[in-house]
Amino acid sequence: MSEQPLDEAKRRIKVEQVVRDFFMVLDQHHLTLEEGMVAWNMLGFTMFQEAYPEASHDQIQQQMLGFSQQLFESRRR
């Protein structure tokens, strides 16, 4: 029996927990949802900078956009 579906379920639960934790941090710091979106975007950009240290700002934005589109498309299937 394959563990892949179980692994995917575990990963999804972990990701969902991170999102819930992020909302708790927003509440603790009294940030609005708009401020939270800015913070989330900055966090994502920082993560892409770490992953692609030689990339320009525009290249990182394109990487982020491509990643988001790919993720969105995979959710639609």
C-alpha cells in the first residue's frame, strides 16, 4: 500500500497549521489583513531570495508568479 496519499495529507495539515499560526501572529501584533498580506508577500519574497541568491528582483517576482500559477493550476485538477 502506497504512503503517498498519507504523506500528502500530512503535508497539507502542516501547511494549514502554518497558515493558522500566521493568523495568530497577525492578531498578536494587531495587524490588519492588508498588513498581513504585505507581510506574507515579503516573507515569500525573502524565501525566494534565499533560494535564488543570484536572481534579480524582477527574476524573483517572475519565479514567485510562476510558482503561484503552478500551485493554483494544481489545485484546480
